[in-house]
Amino acid sequence: MKMLGERLFTDDTRSLDRFGLLLLLTVASVTVASLVNVDETSTGLGAFWRIMVSVTIGLTLIVAVGAAGVARRPRMIIDAVAVAGAALAVLTVLGEQFFSSPTTGDFAFARGVVWFLITAMTPIFVARRIAVHDRVTRQTLFGALAAFLLIAIAFNYGMLVVDAFGPNPYFGQPEPSTSFMYFSLVTITTLGYGDLSAKGELGRYLATSEAVIGQIFLVTFVARLVSLYGRPSPENPRASDAD
């Protein structure tokens, strides 16, 4: 297990622990996903913003794996997939706008699953990195907040995949993509307004899983980091304490 960790992670990266930048990009990703509907029928300015959603989230993932200390080889693979995902989204929008070439079902499904898998791995990498900090600093707290929002982004993509390719719409009726980011944020914070609710077994499972994971992350992981802020911790003596 230790050798596997040494192959996957390293302390020798230029962007290591740059969690302040990651938090800014994550907030930007959540913002654009909350405000921009990625409906494939949108044109003009709407199509431009669809491109911005993919580019912003792709850039966020690239910064995240660098800040988390992912080793060069796996980082290059993840970066390449993130760039390819953003590029494919751009090409898809351009094809729809200029060549009337709609996205095929198999291609859209594969793209959605890949985005979901990458966004699901990223908060795990970030959480692993901040867990080995020997001193809780502002960058540690920034990383914890970014990981929390990255979890919401990951579930947003999971719900979109279920909505697009499941037997029924995720909410029982068609909704814009912005509703999924909204529902993900409401679920992870357990606000539960009740204006939207998941339908079907898989949809309900995703929603309850996000609520449980989000609360465990806040109550145990983030709360402990806040309590240790500014104090050295003997539990993790080998990580960076960069502020």
C-alpha cells in the first residue's frame, strides 16, 4: 500500500498545496454550473457559456490534481482526460452550431461517465493531501472547502448521467442542467427545500449518499481541521506546512 501511494503521489510538484487557487476555481465551476444551462439546443451566447462550463471545470480538475500532489505519470493521464473532455465539449458545441451535428447517445454517455469518474476521484486526492499536513494552515482549510464543493460537482455529474440515460428523468420530469447543481448543493448541505426530489431507486441512492458523505466530511474531517488550525499535529509529521 505504501509503495502504491509513493507511485501515485509526490511532494515534488510546483503546484503542491495551492489550494487557495483551487478553491477560487472550484467556486467558479460551481457558479457557472449553477447559472448556465447546458441544453444542447442553446445557441449564440448560450453555446459560448456551455463551452465555459466545460473549460472551467476541466481547469479546476487539472489544478486539483497538481495541488493534491498526484505523481507525474498519473497526473498526466488525468490532465489529458480533463483536456480531452473539455475539448470534446467544445467540438460538440461547435458541431451543433455550425454543422447541425447532434451528439450521439453513446458518445454523450461516455463523456458524462468520464466526467463523473474524474470529478469523483479529485476530492479524494485533495482530502488525502490535506490529511497529511503536519500543521493546519489556511491552505489546508482552503483545500478542505474545495474538496467539499468538488464532491457536490461530482454528484452533479452523476445525477446528470442518470437523468440522461436512465429509464426516467431524474426528477420525474425534464429539468435544466442548472437544477442538478442546485439540487446537489441543497443535498450535500442537507437543506432539503423539497422543491425538487429524486425519483427512482438509483436517483434516491445518489441523493442520500451525497447527503451522508457531505455531512461526514463536514462533521469529522473539516471540523477537526478547524480545531487544529495553527497548531502542529504529531499525527502527520511528514507533510508540508506551507501557508
